[in-house]
Amino acid sequence: MLFLPKTIMRRCRAPITRYLSTSSQQVVHRDVKELCRKFTNTEIVPVAASLDRSGKYPEKIIKKLGDMGLMGMTVSKDFNGAEMDYTSVSIAVEELSRGCAGTGAIVSIHNILYADILNTHGTEKQKNTFLKPYTSGRPGAFCLSESEAGSDVANIQTVAKDNGSHFVLNGTKSWVTSGIEADIGIVFATIDKERKHKGITAFIVPLNSHGVEKGKPEDKLGIRASSTCQINLKDVKVPVENILGEVGQGFKIAMQQLNKARLGIASQALGIAQASLEQTVLYAKERKQFGKRLSELQAVKIRIAQMAARIEGARLLVRKATQLADEGKPFVKNAAIGKLMASETANFSANQCVQVMGGMGFVRNMPAERFYRDARITEIYGGVTDVQMMIIADQVLKEL
């Protein structure tokens, strides 16, 4: 078990793994929350607006988070990880996203779609080479989506040709988070298009390999501190030893990790929603209209109550999903429900924040419009809202 004593609150950069005890998970979760909240308030909030305006990757912040053990949270301590559970990841991502949703996205996607996937499916050699050095603040990339294979993962067009001792990869990956900064990518390609999802295989690819070309960073609406780009692969040679799992298991691996990734995205959405609520309350207590503070007006109170109730409900749903994942129980339906409700809550709360702030919510020098832009992505990536509904319905139909 992991324990974070109060002294860590005064030394945010101390690694979490230094503090071990037989403390209950509830205490661990509380201390992770306190640690990340303090770090967010002191290190992230003051620079969040400038990161958003510039679209600059928060390199120093991510390095500090790596030093704290937050870039390998579920990884075994044998590979420099913190050996924490998914609930801890969820709490950390929520608190970091409360300050900067782009930073939350980097931490969430690296932990779940790079570090955790290698920790779960990698060989000893793969973990030592591609995981151990990447728990201290160097992000890895998850290269799955393509222009014609977003929600329809089985339609992957990137091809891997077997040449005996190595495979040759050709294709283009889209929407790669941290693709600009990452040294290593987990690339999904098919060995045979006719086999559909059964031909998809996961490869560990150094992104400085001959034939790999990174596209320009996408100029995104929100989460602008997180870079996103295309990765082009032309005759890229990948040794057989870099296959993650087994040939043909790529689709299964991707789906398993995307279920976990939804826990992270839902947590990011919670952070945005919570930030929107806190900004709304702060503004409502200060702003006066009709001789009263906005916080005294019934219409504003109703909006605040709706935000608070939805956030609390969504958080409970997400925590239930992470607890099931931690216990090794089926959590696919719950992860989809959590992401659906948390992402809709983030968009609702950000909209209410802008509405209460009026004209001030529409200007760049206030954070409300950033929350509004950041929230939108949470209903898109990790499976759009429609996909979450399909997953939930399919699971319910199986259960009843």
C-alpha cells in the first residue's frame, strides 16, 4: 500500500513511492487527492492560461509529475512505477485537469495508454527498454486512430508486412496525443486486411526510426497544452521482438486499454466540471446585480445546485467503475456510463459557468471560456457519446 504523509504536502516533488505503509486505500486516495490539488494550485493554475494561449507542451510540469511518481502510477515498482490502482489514477487526473485539462490529458493517456499497456502486456525486455525509462516524465504515444478508423477500429489501414526477422509498417496514424514529444509509440497495424480485427497487431516503434515522420501539431479548439499530430510510417522496419503481446491480439489489447482509458477521460471531464463550478461560485459571490450578489439570486442558485448535483453523481459513477477495475471485476459498462455522464456534466457545467458570468465568461482573460472549449473533447475521444451508448446498451442486453 502507498501512504503520503502530511510532509509531502510541503514537498510536492517528493516521489510517491518513497512513502510506504499498511495504510488503507481510502487514506492513499485522500493523500493522492491532497498532493495533486496542492500541486495544481501552486504549479499549474498560475500558468494554465498561458499554456492554452501558446499551445505549448508543459514540459517542466510533466517532468515534475514524473519526479513525483505520477507518470507510472500503475506500473510495477520493478520498473520504476508507483504500483497504484486505477482509482488513484482517476483522482490524480481529475485534480490535475481542474487546473489544466491539457495536462490532465497527457498524464491520463500516458499512464493508461502507454505505461499501463506495457506493464500489462510487455515482456521483461520490453519493459526494461520501453517502460522503465518512461516513468519519469517522458511521454509515450498510443497510435491507434486513423482517418478512416476512429470509432471503427477494425477498419485500420496501416499494414505490417512480415519479412521474417522484422515487419515493415506502412500507413498513417491520426490524433496521436503527445506525438510531437514522444520517443516511442505503440502502433497498431494489420497483417492482413481480410482478417479484419483478427489481423490487428500491436508494435512498439521508436519514433526516430527511419521512415517515421511526424506531422505538424493540430491547432485544436481545446486541451491545447497537449500536442496532437499525425504519425506517417513509410517502410518502417520493426523487429519481431517489438511485437506487443502476440500477432493478431492487437484489437483485443486496444479494446481492453480503451475501456481503462475511459476512466481517465471521465476523470478529466470531472476536473473540468469541478473547475467550472468553483469559478462560477467565486464569481457569483463577488458580482452584484440588482443590488444583490449573484449568489443570492434564485436563478443562479438553481444553476449552481444543478452543477453540484451532476458533478457529485458523475463522480460516484466514475469511482464505482474504477473500483470495479481495481477489484478485477467486469467494468466495461460502468466505464462507459462514467464517461458518458462525466463528459456530459463537463459540457453542462462549463456552459453554466459561461452563462452565469455573462460577458465576462466570453472573454479570454477569464478561465470560463477555456473550460467551455476544453470540455468539448471529452464527449469525442475515447469513443464518442454514441459509442458509449452502444456499449452500455449491449452490456445491458447481455445482462438481462
